[in-house]
Amino acid sequence: MALFRRILSLGSRARIEDEIDAELREHMAMCVDDNVAQGMSREDAERDARRRFGNPRVMRERVSAEDASLGLVSLWQDVRSAARVFIKSPGFSLVVVATLALGIGANTAIFQLIDAVLLQSLPVKNPRELVQVRVVNSDEARGNRTTGYPAVTNPIWEKLREDHQGLSGIAAWRDTGFSRDSGGDSRFVDGLYVSGGFFDVLGVRPIAGRVFTAADDQPGCGLPGAVISYGFWQQEFGGRPALGQKLKLNDKSVEIIGVTPANFFGVAVGNDFKVAVPICSQPYLEAKNVLNASTQWWLSIIGRLDHASSVQQVAAHLGTISSSIFASTIRADYPSESIKDYLAMKLTAEPSAAGVSMLRTTYSNPLRFLLAIAGVVLLITCANLASLMLARTTARERDMAVRLAIGASRWRLIRLVLGESLLLSIAGALAGAALAQALSRGLLAYLKISLDFRLDWRLFAFLLAISFLTCLLFGLGAALRASRTPPGAVMKAGSHGMTASRGRLGFRGVLVASQVALSLVLLFSALLFTQSLRKLMTEDPGFQAKGVLITWLDFARLQIPIDRRAAFQRELLDRIRSTSGVDKAANTSIVPLGGAGWDNAVWIDGRDSPQRQDSNFSSISPDYFNTLRIPIVAGRDFNDHDSSQSPRVAIVNEAFARKLGLGANPIGARFWREATPSHPAQLNEIVGLVGDTKYHNLRRPAEPIAYLAIAQDSDTGTDMQVLVQSRLPLNTEEQAIRHTLQNVSSAISFQFDGLQDQIQGSLQAESLLATLSGFFGALAVLLTMTGLYGVMSYTVAERTTEIGIRMALGAQRASITALILRKAAWVLVVGLALGACISLAAASAAGSLLFGLKPRDPATLAAAALLLTAVTLLASVVPSMRAANVNPIDSLRSE
């Protein structure tokens, strides 16, 4: 407590000034008394004293300045002394700084990722004025949703642009991909459709050329220009002038009119864009015009508050005008059963200073958990270093005793040791900050995302806080011990520089037991997350993903009329099937576990529509089940007779049959698919029953799926997703299919991905948790091993004389070994017991992040305890063997 009072008193300037005033008054009173004693009157004596001392305020400031000067000189002497000590002990200093750099670097890297994903505002003008406009109850929306972000239709956006009371500006955007022809193969680039005022509303100024204005975003605009990102400018043009250069997007030529700043990646956190074009260009660049469609939910809205309005006022206004906006944008042929839901939807506004992000949903909990784990590693690091500092301070007891004997105060010694700790902490923080930059870049590459890592005040505050925290955590014990050094006892303790052997592990044992406890918590967590990931990766999705290549195709540049697209798709699929090495191939609208989905309500023919159930859908070509090796339980696969002129057919999985109560053989049953704004209700006959497969993600159980014949789709697009089963390596197969497609037409854009790789990519959050928690767990065990080894080695050195006497009296080497191992075992038992309690108490926090495991899995906890026991006892073997090999004569002679 005395130490804390000392620390707190450092900033107590008022108290110091009071003390100076009291001292001055005392001196003046003495002067007055002397004057009175010499015969002056009281009044003359006081006047004379005031004349001698002068202005009390000036005198107080002079004393304060002198005091501060002495304090700074003293502080500088402490820093120089600490630096000299560390220069004389480079090995010790490097070990401490490197250990701190690991702990601080890991914490800073995770915090930097959290800062970029969860906390940072967009790098635009006054980001706190930005709001996002979205539909409150968007689940009631019917139609196609082509973005994962909150979205509205273009007719709704047009109405909002006309009436945005409370907002000084409003803009719309949508991320997309453009086919880019750079003279060789066509490839996809990340793009944006933006409204004319998008950059102006965000306050983004170009570093070259200009950005779009309202005049660029008018109906029928064609392709008035493109604004490219700084990264794309550097990548494609190497920083050379790009204004006026031409790009080919979706086979259309466009001129570059501007370049955005380097730190602007768009509104979606984690994504980057390469090229932005006006929204009015959509019909010009794509085969299907969606500008007038009230069933295409594809535009996200962002606005900027005016100075007189709040987010709540804008939200209230949007709620007021919602009914009129939805009523004026509904289609005449909208399904009658969905009209009520459409008109009931409401618009609202929410703060959007940090933009929009799907990363927050995916990574917020794992990142917070990882930061907690990294914090525990830092605690273990500090405990380890505290042991080192204690041992080092013990070795310097004679030095401390001499200082005390010649008049140094205990506070002076505390300040000296804490100053040394602070110097090491600052060096460790600087090294950790540099290490964190490398770790952060590695994490970005691992997650395959783009983030702006800014060195803002939050990061500096974090580093400053963590530096002082580590200083206190590992230096406080040593500082207190230094202040309690008994000079007389130390001087009598002999030449070895140590006080009498204590025979106990003492405070260092407590530190090691704490390390064992925290290491068990981390090891338990790491094993849980690793097992969870392993279970996910071995989870049977119901289909064979290994060896399946996804081929993404776009033939919009061929400008094939809609009535011939289905035939062209069949021809293209046949060409791929005939490629050397291809065993099976099928076209599908939904790649399983790919993130996309299509759901609709269904009910059995003859039953009331209110008894409808939700089901997932996918349009597929024949051979889909053979390609993915999904068993056909009953009935048949689709074939060439299932055409647009034949009755609609469907193949369902067993979960569909169970959910709709169709029994074990649903062949011949018919079900209705709910009407959509684009299509009336459709009656389908079930012709096949297949095994269950995962649809959205591996974590969810198999859901009902209805497969429709893709040949019976009336709205054939210009893109395809072809699944290819091959007996060749995927790279070889890619080259073969690339050759086949180029022989068909060089205007076909394509991209490849392995289905197995895509599924594993969907487990990035789980993989990140397992990898980093495993790394932190291993680091914690390593630190604990070194900590226990250091403490046991110090104990043996401290008790060498005692061991020599025991052996001289007949003690066997085995009993000496057991004596040392018992000490280590006690520390281990206490640490394991404490760690088990903490692990079980904290396990529920990890429950939502696990798959197929109970958070308090006893087998996993036992495995972690056994592993930790093995490695820590291993660290005790060498000191115990050294104790057993002590020569009694040598030890007694040295004493």
C-alpha cells in the first residue's frame, strides 16, 4: 500500500505546494521571533521578515522549480543506472525484451484486427454523420436478394433520393464483379455500382481526375466513365498516369476519369473494390435490366446527417414515409398473398460510422475470445519475468543493502527497480509493436481480407497501457523485495551474496503455480477448438467434395438471345464433359455450402396453403447427383425429357419428405411452390428421392431441399456454375477446361475453385481460433516450462549447502532427486487444481464457438492436464539430477 501511495502522490502538486507554504511560514515566523528578541516591535519585526523573504508566491515557485529540477536529475540518473545495468547483462535484457515482445506483439496484433474490424470509422470526412438506411423487417421481402448487406430495390432507392429529410446527402452502392479483358484471358475484378453522389456524400476526394456527379448517373447513361481505386491504379498502371486510359468491363470499353485515395476501400469493411461505375450503367453492362424491378433487392443506402438532425429523427421520418414508398413501388402482378407483407415493411436509419461489414458477424466473437487468450498469455509472460526479476534482485541483495546502509530510502530503491522494469517494458513494447505489424499482415493474408491498419490513438493508448501494466506486473514484486532488504542480515550472510536459505519456493512458487493454472486454461481451450475444427472438417456433408472443381462461367459478352441461352448452356456443358480427364459434370444454380441460398414455401397438393413449410431449392442439370456422388434412394435422376414443355418435376431429399410427411417413398407426390413476384405458384411432381446433404453450412443439420430441373427454368441467365468430377489433379483439370472454353469462344469469362477448398474456406473463423489458440497454448506451456525450470534451478542453487550436508549424513541420490521433484509436484498440483476450476468456470463462454463438443468436456480437460504434467515434470528433471550430483565436500568447502 505504501508503494501505491507513493505512486499516487507523484501527481499531488497541491500537497507539495502546501508543504512548501508551511515551511516558508515557519521560516518567516522564526525570523520574526529573532527580530523581536533583538528589540524590534512586533509590527517592525514582521515588516522586516517580509522584506527579507520577498513575495511568498515567487519564493514558492523558486522552491518548486528547484524541487522539480532535482527530481528530473534523479530520474535521469535512475534511467542511466538502469541502462548501464542492462548493458552489463545483455543476455538477461534480450531474454526479457524478446519475451515481452512476443506477449505484447500477440496482444497488439489481435487488438489491431479488432480495431480495424469492429471499432474504426471509415476513412472519410466526419464519419459519425453517416447513417445506413435499411428495411427493418426485410425477411418479409419477396424476390431476389443478390447481396449479403441490407438492401432495397432501385425503385425504393429512387423514392428515397427524392425525399431524404434530415440528410444533407444520400447515396446508393452495390458490390459486384466485372469481367475484365486485359488482352489475354478474361478475369473477374471486384467492382462497385454507385450513385452519382456516392463519393460526394462520403466526402472522398480523388487524388487524380474527378469522381462521379449526379450528371453521370442518369437513365440511359451507357457507360460514362470509371473511377478506379488506388490499389488497382498501382497494380495495373504502376502509378503511371491513368486518366483517359481505356478499360474493358463486360466487353464494354470505358474511360478512366478518376483515382480514389489509397486509404479508401469502399463502404464494406474487409472488401476492396477495383473499379466503380454509375448505377445507370447496369443495363448496359449486364444482360438483365434490374433498374425497374421491384423484386431485385440489390442496392445498399448510406446518407449523411445534416447539422440540425439526429439519427432518431431521420429514422422517425423514414418510418412515417415507409407506407407511401412501398405503396408506390409495388408491382401490379405482385402475388396477392405477399402484398400485405410488402406494404407492412418499414424503413429505418442506423449509425454507420464504421461502414457495413459481414466480418463483424463472422469474427467478432472469435476475435474477442482470442484477445482474452492473448491477454492470458501476457499474464503468464509477466509471471515468468517476475520470477526472473525476483531472482535477479535476490542476487543484488548486497548492492541494495549497501545503498540502504549509506542512506538511500526504501522508496528510492523501489523507484530504481521499477525504473528498470519500465525501461524493459518500453523496449519490449517497441519490439512488440514492430512484431505486431508483421503478425497483423500475416493474419490478413490468412483471412484473405483487405483492412486499413491505421496507427490511431486507440493503438497508442493500448500500447501505453500494456507497457505500464507489464511493468507493474513483473517489476512490482522485485521492487517490494528490494525495499525490504535487511542490511544487517545481508552483510552477515557471507560471500555468496544470498540471505539464509529459506527452503521454500515462496512467492516464486506462487508465480509458477499461477503459470501452470493459466497454461491449463489455454491448453484446454486450444484442445477444444482444435477438436471442434477437426469435427467440422470431418463432418459428412452428404456429398463428395474432394476432386470436384467449380467452374464459374460468364458468356454475357456473346450477347446470346434469351431464347437460345438454355441450348448454349447445354452445348457448353457437353463440351466440358467431353474434356479429357472429366468423369462427370453438372450445372447448378446453388453450389452446396457456397454461401448462396434459395428458399421458398411449399405445400402438398390437395392440402391448404396455410400448411406450407419452408424449403431450400436448387436448379440442377442431369448428372448432378452422380457428380457429387449423392445416393438416389428412390425414383430417377433428371433426363433430357425434362424440358420446358414437359410437366414440372422435382427431386427431393429425405429431410424434405420427412418434413412434409410424405413417408419413405414420396415418388409421384406433388407439391406447390409458393408464387413469387416474378413467377406464379408452380406445381411439381416428385420423381426422385435422394440422400440428405448440407445446404448452408456444416454446422447446421441437413435441411429439406427440393431440386428442380434447370432445363425447366424460364429465366436463363448468362452465367453458369459447373461442378466437374475429375480423376486428374485439379490444376491439370483447370488447364484442360480452360483450353476447351477458349476453343468455344475467347469471349467466355471463367474462374476456377476447388469445392473442397471452398468448404474449408467457409471454416476460416474456426480455423483461425484453432490455429491461434494452439499457438498461444504452446507458447504458454513453453513459458511455464522455462519458469518452472528457472525456479527449480534457483532452489537447487540456494540449497546446495543443505543438500551437501544431507548427502554427507548418508542421504541417497534418489532421495535428493525425490526431494526436488516433490517441490515441483506440489507447485504442479496446486496449479492444475486452480487451472481446472478456472477452465470449468470459463468454459461456457466458448460454448457457442464449438461444434460437436461440450464446453466442459472432461476428457479434453484431463488430456490437457496430462500433457501439461508431462512437460512441466520434464522441466524439473534436469534441476533434480543436478541436485543429486552435488559433491558434499565441494559444497561444504565453499561454505
